[in-house]
Amino acid sequence: METHIGMDININDMSKEMYELISDLYPLCRSITGDGLRKTLHLIQQHIPLTINEVKSGTQVFDWTVPKEWNIRDAYIKNSKGEKIIDFQKSNLHVLNYSIPMNQKMPLDDLKAHLFTLPDRPDWVPYRTSYYKENWGFCLSHNQFLELKDEEYEVYIDSSLEEGHLTYGEYYIKGEKDDEVLISCHSCHPSLANDNLAGIALATFLAKHLGQTSPSYSYRFIFIPGTIGSITWLALNENQVDKIKHGLVLTCLGDPGKSHYKKSRQGNAEIDKAVIHVLQSSGQDYEIQEFSPYGYDERQFCSPGFNLPVGCFMRSPHGTYPQYHTSADNLDLVQPQYLADSLSKLLSVLQIVENNKKYFNQNPKCEPQLGKRGLYSAIGGLTDTKKTEMAMLWILNFSDGNHTLLDIAEKSGLEFDLIKKTADTLSQFNLLKE
């Protein structure tokens, strides 16, 4: 049975809703643990029935330990006149993420060791973290830094770092079979729109749409803090990861850059072929990257003990666009039309995964006579009859039970959609059998 997962969808309307979700999530101060992450998952719950899981601090997950939970209420630096010159309430990037509590007065020389700037982008505030080493600090624009006078400053951070939980969200859509497609995104970054509120929004609305269809595969969407989240999820679900047949990590999907795809560690998994086929057929510029053990959570899913078929789908990769991990990764960088383009490509990829079957030619000895079966008239209304005739010949020749429709599309240089539609026609004329 053919599965249509891209039907009845207005991608432009959905892209505006995705942008609204990004705008709602943008002000929240997220981290790898804490209430900002929980609030994020609760907002996603307004769109999909997300299950929220809590894993205790101190839980051993392979070689790692779930860290203490961090929460922050306020932070600032005041000058000698009592004026707030750095204020967490104005931007949550101003505080080193995971900063320990502080309430102290100190001279500029002592303060400088805890200040982070970007001299080459003097108007932007950097994003910095200290998850696994207790520290405190503030991020500010380099222009602000240059204005600091040699005087005493009041440093205040109202935060807590204590035993708590790591939180993650999961949404499972039951398909016709138990084999799974895993979709993962990191949900731990504070006010950074492309990295990775765009990935969260794409995953949320992809899940919302798939939840209204009847897919062949089962789908598992996970919204997790980066690195420690995927490690924790894999540790808790080790006994069922063999169900994962295809997977994608979604990140940086709302910027104007061209689409990039980083292959799984396997390098030739069906998901790799499907994404590459969609990008090749898109008529747009794109780039394919080989797997490397550096990047996002694909490196955990593809670690040698799991080696799952999980690639990473993105537009501009991390570190390749100037706004990355700065205050300039904001609501102006991410735009609905780029979200729409990313969603459209993802739907095309999943359409291939859902319908990539193997067939047997029921008339395998020499070419069947297509004319006497009325097959030429069956395709006569199509705009490019010659292409469809070629598709028929390719499908009949390679439908030997060993080649998938995607294999045939790759060999022939024809689009998967055309190969699929033509295979459906040949099946109706009893020339193909699944």
C-alpha cells in the first residue's frame, strides 16, 4: 500500500506557525537541565502529545553521569554608581550558562577573568557554557567591554546548581510496522533561533503532521539536551534501538544557507541515499558531508557500539555562519520561507523512506509488450511520455527482488516520484508484484 505523508498540507501556512513557535520559545533561558527546558517542552506539548521524562541527577549513563540541575532567576553587574551595565533580564545570553551563584564586589581586574566577548564582532554577545566544570561568568559585546571603567563592580547571579533531574520529551507515532524512524533535535540552547529553535519547530510540526497520517513506519521524535540527552536516551533505551531503521538529527534549519546533509557512519544507509536523492532532485545548491565524530547528536547514535543509520540534516552547519552561538542568531536570521523549504525536503525524504519497496517483474523473460496492454495510452496524458517510457523499462529490468525503487531511481537518473508512480501503474497491469 502506498503511503502519502506529504498530502493535504499547506507548507507556507505551516512555516508561519513554525516561526510563531520559535518566537514563543526564543525568550526562554534553556540549558541541559532545569525549568527553561521544561517550559520549552510544555510549549511543544500545545502542538503534539509529548511525554515528558525526568532522569535523576547522578544517574550513570554509560561513561557519563547525569549532572546537577541548574536554574537561574536573575543576574547582573552593577557599576560603582549602582547602574546595571549587564542585565540577564535583557538577554539570557549575558550569563555563562550553568554559572554558580555569586554575590560579590570586585575590581575590574578580577572581573575580567570572567568576561567573554567577540572582538571581531564587537556588537554581538557570545553564547558560552560551563556544564561540567563549576564556574561563573558574563558574556557581553566587545564594545560594552571597552567602555568598562577601572572601578569596583557588584556581581550578582541568583542561580542554583543542585540535585534534580535531566528532562527530555518524546512522542511516538505507531505505524503499520514496529520498525522505527527516529527524529532527534537538541532543545537545550537559550535565545538562539537557528541553533536550534528551528530544529525544534521543524520536528514539532513534522510530528504534528505525521500524527494525522497512517504511516508505514513507526516514528519516534525526541527533544533532548545536546550530548548528555542522547547519551541518556540511548542508555535508557538500549534494548530497543534495533528497531531504528532510519534516523535524522535536525538542526540549523531556518537560515538562508543551502541545505547540507552529513551522512551516517554507515555512509550508505537508506536514509543517506534518500536525502541525497531529494537534494539532487531539488534543483538547488546543496552539500553532502561525510560522517565525522564531531558535530551534533548523530555522533552518539553513530558511536561504534550502536552504529545506527542516523544522519544530520541542516542548512548552514554549526560554526560556518557568523551568527552561530551569538546574539545575532536571532528572529531576523530565521525566516518562514527557509523553514518551509526545509520542511518540504524532509517530507520528500520521508515519502521515499515510506514507499521504497522491492518488486518482482511478473514477465521477466525479455521485455513485455507494453502496447498491447494499453500501457502507452495509460501514460499518454503525462507531460513527459518519453521519460515515463524510460521509467517503465528501468523498473521492469531491475525489479528482480534485489533492487529498491530508490536504487532504480539512482541507476536511471529519474526522480523517485516518477519511478514510484510508474511502478504503481505497472502493478495495476499485473506486470509487477511487491
